[in-house]
Amino acid sequence: MHTPAKAMITCTVVSLVAVTAYTVALGPNGWVWFAWVVLMLATIGVFAIRSPR
């Protein structure tokens, strides 16, 4: 796996933890979850377009 792909998946996982903590502490916010879903889709896109080796 390439380093940028590893960084992207790490950011996505850390963001999921942060969004979950935010939701538990302050209550649900649709925009925060929407932003996380966009990040997750971008991460999936990075893995989908990278060339296989």
C-alpha cells in the first residue's frame, strides 16, 4: 500500500473516532456526519483509482 493511501485511511479512522466522540459529548450533528461520509467516499475513491502493482 502506498504511503498517501495509508495516510488517507488513518485520517478517516481518526475522524470517525472524533465524530463519534463529538456526537456522544454534544449530541448528533448532521453536517459533521456528512463531512465524515464525504471523507470516507474520498478514501474509497483513492483506493479505487490507484493502479494495481
